[in-house]
Amino acid sequence: MRGWLLIGLLIALPASAEVFTYVDAQGNRVFTDQPGLGNAKRVPLAPGNRMSANPTHAIPVIVDKKSDAAPPFHYDMLRVLVPEPDATLRSSAGELIVSITSEPGLQRGHRYRLLLDGKPTAEPGLSPVFALTNVDRGSHNLSVEILDQQGRTVERTANQPFHMLRISLAQKRQVKPCALTDFGQRPECPLKDKPEEEKKPFLKFF
């Protein structure tokens, strides 16, 4: 009971008031805010945790400002048009033309970059058409990237396979043997291999 009285008294008193205690004639412990009653002794109180409504030394709260940087641009579609996926190409010099497209079109400051087997084929540029030469025979992968002004990748396609068949000289001769008019004109038909032309018989006229 005394504990509840103490708690009630402490709540009721203002934060700056002092509390005193003494034992009365009946042996009861008495708490009061009057220091002159009996042999009252001051009760040490822990500092309160009340805060002023308008603190003068409050630490300012810093609110992070939202970044003004625009979100990265997103292309709805980016793909290789030519050659088609898994296409087989025939070229003795390993040549092919690669055409790409994007939706929407290339944005300002962006560049296309073509990758052959994961390696750039040339410097990034604005043209969606790339000419490749001397591609090794066999299977390869094409992919295309769109880079921003800082050289960061904005979009990239998945690898698209194709197969290059480079026709050898022997295969060319099998497909189209050298004719007499081809010797000296086609690399696989040197003049030294040109057969002698048949001599026309001399016709005597009477």
C-alpha cells in the first residue's frame, strides 16, 4: 500500500518538486513535499525522461532527398533479324551481314554493339547493320547490346546461334568446274591449268 502511495505521489508532483520522508509517531512511513515535518529526509529521485515540446538543442533530422537521376531507359524489344536463329550460311570468305532492330528506336546517346561469341566485333555505333568477314567455319553465337553514354549496358539479347560453311576450292570445282572462259578469271582456274583448245580441221574449198 505504501508503495502505491509513493507512486501516486511521484506522479502527482511536478517534475521540479522535491520529496521528503519521515516516520511518524505511529511508526508509519510518510512521504511529503514539506521539508520541515518531523525529521524528514530528502528522497533522491532519478532524473525524469520528459522532453520539452520546443527543445532548443534538438538534433536536426536530416531527410534524404530523392535522387534526381532519371530511371534507366528500358527497350521493349531488341533482337537480331538477320541471320535467323540457327541459320546455316555458306561463304568461301566467311562473310555475313547482321541486321538488328529495337523497339522503340535507338535513344539519344545510345549505341549498338554487336558481339560474336561474346566478343565485340567493332566499336559501338548508330547503325543497326554490321558486316562481318573471315568468320571461321563452324557454329557461332551472335548477340547485340545497347550502351548508354557512360558505356553501361542498357539492354542485351540472348545468344543466337548460326553456322558458317566456308566452301573450299575443291568443293567449288565440284559444284562448278572450270570452263575454258573461266581460266585466268577465277582464282581456282589459273591459266597454267587451262587445257589446250582443240584445233579446227582445215577445210579445203574447191
